Amino acid sequence: MLRWLCLVFLFCLTLSVNAHAKPSSKVLEQQIQQLTEHMQHYINQLPSTKGELRVLTEYRINQKNSQIRNLIKQLMHHVEPKNAKLINLVNLQIGYVQQSILVVKFDIENLQRQLGTKNDYQIMIFIAKRSQQLGRYLQQQQQNISWLQQLSLPSEPLTKEILKQLTDRADSQSSLLLFTQSQLKSATSALRLAGKHATKTETQRVLELQNLLTIASANLVQTIEQLDSFKQNTDAFKQVLFKVSGDIANDGLNFKIAQSLVEQWLVVMNKQIVLHGPTYLFKFFIFISIILISLLLANVGKRIIRTAVVHSSLNLSHLLQDFCVSLSSKIIICIGILIAISQLGVEIGPLLAGFSIAGIVIGFALKDTLSNFASGMMILIYRPYDVGDLITAAGVTGKVSHMSLVSTIIKTTDNQRLIIPNNKIWRDTINNITVEFQRRVDMEFGIGYGDDIELAEKLLTDIVTSHPKVLKEPEVMIKLHNLGDSSVDFIVRPWVKPEDYWDVYWDITKEVKLRFDREGISIPFPQRDVHIYPAAE
């Protein structure tokens, strides 16, 4: 059984080897002959075709020729180097590629004649795409040269011709690349300035230039690779490619290119330092000096402004004083920065115009913040409260701790720190509790209907007038105010300093309860009598 399995395995292995065996030279020659006949058929059709049909026919010709070249590559390993048929096939390929190059160059010349009559950038894109096909033909010719060398045939004339074409091609492509980049920068700047008013033509122009730049870069990369294969110096072309696209053809940023670029940059930097170094150094010194002087003047200005606003006869609030001092220092620093920047050669006019435009944009984006800013200005102007005042605003009661142009910080009586937007405070009722020097304490006490009214009034008067924090003026008001459902009510209204309000309120309330208890005066509270009747039998 094992013997039969081994025989079957060997048979399958033999079939597999035969299936993957390379075709013989005769088979290859037959396939080349058939493909050549098909290709010649399409070549005969080419002159009578136009438009997309011509493009399709050319594509079929190139496809058939690529298959022929692959078969020639295989045939190189089957026959002797001096084989007449193989030499003839290689010479035919050289002639075909040369003829194809002439056709492409003729098409490019026809396209160039159309420049100035239609959309130039669109025509240049067509030229660049046609040039890509020219590059592929040059690659095929380069392979033809290697076949000549393998066949021990002379290749120097063809090599010189191809090198000249590649060098001219790389030079023209470098110029096209730099030109396209400069045009793209100008078109992009114009499109950016136009903004939403940009026309369709301007947008289309940028897209066409971007497309042209991409194709031109690919063509230059292709040409550089071919020149590198001939051991030619392509550093200058690679530098152009690097400057335009940041991409180095072939194997990336090699040492020679990097070294060359660094040397160029160092030379330029050295010239700039030698020619303009002292000037730049002096301008930088002036820049730093003006900044330092502006900071010094800002500090001096703050002191002067603070002294002026504190001793001003206008009686400015603390909030407005702090605002004036802070604003003055910032204005001095801004003026100093603008003067310092102008010393570096920067135009201040366009810069200020740019700030104005940016200010409008920021204003729309921060409209809520600007609303708070405007409310803060109104608070500073009308002075409804000041730092240290006890206020009730935006549903919060507390002492004003600090205020900026956008918010107010309030510390509540239980020592919470609240930051309230100025807009919320300004559009609400503001109750400044401590703005006046006197404040009335409103209290109400009730006695029973059976108690002595005159004694109660005398006790209340004695309690209130004897308190040390109750003011003599205005006079204390103690009146019988109301005959309630279960009590006779007195109103007690002494005047105190705002900071003594709660001390007086709590002290008098406590003393009234103690004195009424000692004198036998009752303080009524709500009572309910419940009557129970027996149920009828």
C-alpha cells in the first residue's frame, strides 16, 4: 500500500513540475509572433482613430508590446547571446520605442501650439500626462540598452541619446515644477482673500494647478530614478523636488542631498549674519529696551493714576478706581509693544487693521461675554454698589469682595464665594443694604388682650432706648399697630448703623421676652379650643 502511495505522489509531482516548467524558445517565439501581428493590427488602425478611441487603441498597442517585452525577457534565458532572432527582436523594440517617442513628442508639440487659445492650465495638464507616457517609453529604451549589453552589442550611441533626453527632460520638469508652485501660491492667496466671494474660475484654477503640480512632481521623480540608474548626478533636481514637495525621490533623504542643502542654508545664513547681523542685533536690543521701558512706565503710571483717582474730587468708587488703574497700565504696555514691533520693521497699520477684523469676529463669537462687559461698564458708571457693600442681587445676599468687567465676586453671610456674571446682576433688582449710613430695624411684638397696654409700651420704650447701638436720631417709633385675632400688636422701629442691624434685632427680641415674663405680660400664640359634645342617642 505504501509503495502505491509513493508512486502516486511521484506521478503528481511530475505533473506539477511539467505544468510549471518554462515554455521552450520555440513556443516563446510563436507567442511573440502572434502578439506582434495583433499589435500591428492596432498600429494600422491608429491613424484613423480620434478622441477616446485613439487613447484606447494606443493603450491596446502598449499592452501588447508589454506582453512581447515580457516574452523577450524570458527568451533571453533560453537562447545564445548571438542568436539572430533575439537580436532582431531587440532591434525591433528599439525602433518601435524610438518611433513611439517621436509620436508622443509630436502630440506634445501640437498641445503646446494650443497654449494661449484655450484654458492654458488644462492644456498643461494634458501635456504633463502625455509626458508621463514619454517617461515610460524612455524606461523601455533603458531596458533595451541593458538587453544590448547582455547580447554583447554596442549600446553607447543609444545610451548617449537617452541620457541627453533624460537630462533635458529633468531640467524642463524642474522649471515647470518651480513655476507651477509659484503660480499655485499666488492663486491660493487670491482665493483666500476672496473668501466666500471667490468665483468658480478662481477655485478651478487652484484645483488645476494642484493637479499639475502633482503630475509634474511624479514626472520628475520618474526621470530622477532613470538618471540615477545611469549613475548620473541628480542632486540639483532632487533639491528642487525637496523644496517644492518636501519629498526626495528614490531612497529618501540621502546624505549628499541633505549635506548639500545644509551647506546652502549655512552659506545664506552666514551672508545674512555678516551683512545684516549688526542691524538685527541693534533692532533686537531696541525691541527689548522699549518693552522694559514700557513695563517701567506702566508701573509708574499705575502709581500716578491710583494717587490721582484716590484723591480725586469726583469721589470715584473703589471698583472704578481699580478699573482706571488697571486700564492705564495695560494701555501703556500695549503702546510700548506696538512701538517695539515697529522697530523690527513690521508695518503697524495692517497689523491694527487685522486686529480690528479679528475683534469683530471675536465679538460675534463672544457676544455673551461682551454683554457682561457692557453691564460691568454700566455698574462702574452708575455705582449701585462698591467693594465691601452688603447687597442682594441676582437672588444672592452677601458682601461684594471683588469685581471685574465681566463678573462680580460676592461672599455670602455663611462665607460662600459666588462669582456672578455682571449681566445677570445688572438686569435684576439690586438692593444695596449698606449704602446708607442708617438703617431701620422693623420688629413687631404682641401682648394678650388682658395685659396692661401702657406697661407693655413703657417696657418696650425702655428696652429700645437703653440699647447702646440704637441711634438717638431719627427718633424711635413704638406704636400700637393692630388688634389681632388673639393679640394686641405693637410695632417697634429703632434706627441703627447698617453693621449693627442684626445685633440690635437679636438683643431686643431676647430682652423683650425676658422683661415681659418678669412683668407678667403674656405673649400670645395661636390656640384652638376643641369642644366635644355627646352623641345623640
